[in-house]
Amino acid sequence: MNYVMGVDIGTQSTKALLVDAQGTIIAQHRQGYSVDTPKVRWAEQWPQVWLDAVENCVAQCMVKAGVAKDQVQALCISSLYGGSGIAVDGQMTPLHPCLIWMDRRAGEQVAWVREHVDLDRLFTITGNSVDSYYGFTKMLWLKQHQPAVWAKTRYLLPPNSYINWCLTGELAVDHSSAGNIGGVYDMAARGWSETMLAALDIPLAMMPQRLLYCGEVVGGLLEDWATRLGLQAGMPVLAGGVDAAMATLAAGVTQPGNHVAMIGTSMCWGYLNQRVDAHHGLVSMPHVYNGHRDLYIFGGAITAGASVSWFREQFCQAEEQQAKASGQDSLVLLEQSAMNIPAGSEGVLFLPYLMGERSPVWDDRASGSFVGLNLYHSRIHLYRAVLEGVSFALRHNIEAGTRGAHSLDPRLIVVGGASHSDLWMQIIADVTRLPVYTIVQEVEAALGAALLAAHTVGLVSDGAMDKGWVHLALRAEPKAENVEAYDRVFAEYLKLYPALRPIMHNLQAT
């Protein structure tokens, strides 16, 4: 029997899966950690945290599975979007924490780019726009605010590229991670843009010259790492790619028009296309599968599941205590209560902009808000409003994407932690007007990485990639009475941000 290993380095945890050629998960292991937030709107992580987690998760999978190391044919690593990338010196030693996707400190650099760079040319070349979400603005922040670090920097590496270098001694960047940096990658040429790097005054030499598609092999596993991981020396390590696209692949998305919402800490809704979508406010990058042809176009909310976690931690101590006493999950208790609240939360609206917002708003100074409160409302109204607010953000992105797509499938696939909630799946179906499908199996980016590895080593054929390893199940269909109610509320939701934007910015300034 042959196996592959898929790993996903996430924002709050790393997970490894050992999978056979049919997609059966033989063993899995997860290790959690936290994001460092030393200042308001900052979010960073040291790469050693990720490397330690990868080592532990892979080694534990091998211990749990008890399979022979020579039966594991390949390893593929998916990772969170690494923003600035990891600044390393000539000896590949990290010099500074990685400014991850969630970090919003580069507002000044965004303003500089808007003033000094030809934005139409940037849009045309890179297929992306300008915001502090993008890695190139974070790189400019490092250059301005950490000149000593910048002076020593040899390369700026996405998380999976750095881990791959550690494991193989070979340096390469996958096309999905390169494209997601924005600003410095030529989408049509599938390579670094010397024109834009010069305009931004970022040295081309800081961008590793070896660019690979996500299923290509970076190198063989080094002997010392093979011993530490319980794998065979020389085993192929793939380039890997960005987690949202990898989760999309895990759901069997390989054709233009397919679309998936991944809702975890953040929300990424994306579809496959063969042309960029910069002018509709979405992000473009080469897909993790058939990346020479297909683009993964996505938009998303920074704080989706994070909004739910924040609300539960700050306001739901009663449910937390009840959960401890009863052995239930506090989210289950909240969901049971929220089911009794009508669609629209009886007049309460929530803007889920707790760390600024990505598409299609693109405002790092946007902030969250509840609107419509009165003495009648309870915490449960607010909890349901949080679920609805993230769902409205999802619809906002879908409507932006619809303007750029040739066509979209008449169904929405949802993966990630939110898919465990029956209530949330029904709200999403009602808000988006689309039937919602989820995956029968537990599906995550790590499974997409394993699928890509299996394809590379010949365990899965080209024809089988369209089906993947998963089975879809209809989870929720739009209910006419709720669709009508949510259409009215969504119209008000769209008015909120433009109305509140000056107040949000003024409050940030104070």
C-alpha cells in the first residue's frame, strides 16, 4: 500500500494527514499555537513555530499509522498566506517575524503606492489591486520601519517555501504564493514583474528565481529530516501552495465556474477562471492545480469564524460554564437558542470588520459594529446577527465575483469549521439564494495538499482529479420566506459601510 502526506500550516494550528491512494485518512495530528499581536492591527508569527509544528504533526502521523516509511511516496505542504514573507539572511536565518495576511499595519505604504505608482499598470500586470492585505505593501513597511532587517535580507519567503527549504535544502516559490503577494508578480507571464518591482523599489534579487507550479517537486527530503519525521530520505517534497486554493482543490474544484467558500478564522470565497478580476475588488493567483492555465479568484472577510470566537469569548461566559457542566459545546448551546430568532435578528445588523476588511471593501481602517440595538434584544440576537453579518460579507463577495466570472455553478460548496453549524449553513443558503453543499468527510487544505501529492506521484489520475476524494451532500436549500427577509436586510447592509466609513476612520485616528 502506498501513501502520501498532506500538511496545512494554518493561522492557529498546523495539521498533517497521512492518506492512502483512495483518499482514506490513515492518521492525522494537529498542533495549535497563537498569533502574536504586539500592537493594534498587527499580526505576526515566527517561522520556528511553524517548523516545530510541521515536525511534530508529521512525526506523530507516522507513529500513529505504523506504516513503513518507504510506503510514503510524497509530502506536500499548504500554508496560510504569508503576507510579507519571511525575511531571511544569506544563511537562511529568519530576521523578523512574518507579517501574515491578517496584519494591517501598512496603511502608509498603501497611500504611498496610490500616489507614486501607476495603478492601472499594476492592475493590468498583476491582476490585483492595492491594500495592506497584500504582501508587497507589508514588504514596503519592513523596508521603511526595519531598515536594519531590510539591509540584511537576502530573500522574502512564503511560509511553505521556507519550510520546504528546511526539509530539502532547495529554494523555490510556488506560483500561487507568488501571485498572492500582489504587486510584484506578472500574472500573464507567470513570473516576477521586473517592471513593478522597479516601480516599488523592491530588489528583484529578494524574490527567489525558481518558481514552480504547486504540484512540482522542490527536492528530496534531507537525511536528518527524514530521521526526525520518520520518513524516507530523498522522498519528493512538493512546492505546495496557498491554503484557501488548496482547500478548494480538496472539494474537487478543478473547472472554471466551480466555487467554494472556506470559512474558518477568515472567509475565502473563490472560483476558478482564466482571466484576472482586479477591477471587481477580488484577489487573483494561479490555482494550485493546472496553475499554468487556471486562476483562483477569491475574495474574503478577515474575521469570519474569528468574529464568532470573539463574540463567544467576550459575551458568552454563561454558555461556556453551562458547556463545562454538561459536557456540550458552547457553540451548540448558542446555536440552539439562535434558531428561535427570526431571519434578520429582529432588526440587528453586524458588520464583521474586526481587523479592517478585505474584498470588496478594501479598507484597513474599517471596524466592526452592531446597528439597530434596542432594549428588547438579547445576546442571542447579537450572536445570530454575527452569523448573518459574515454571511452578508460572503454574498457581497459573490456578487462582486459574479461580475467578473463567465458563469458560476448554481450551487455553493462550503468547507471549514463553519460547515459544522446547521444554523449557519441555512443562513448562508438563505442569504446567498444558493443551495449549500458540504463535504461528507472532514475536508481541509491538508487533504488538498495530499491529493496534489498523490497526483504528482501517479496515485491519482488526471481524470480522477475532477472528482477528488470527497463526496458532496446537500446541506441547506434557500427558504423563500427567509430569502425575502434577507434580501431586504442585505440592501441595508450594503448602505452601512459607506455611511459609517468616516466615523470608523475618525475613531481609528483617536
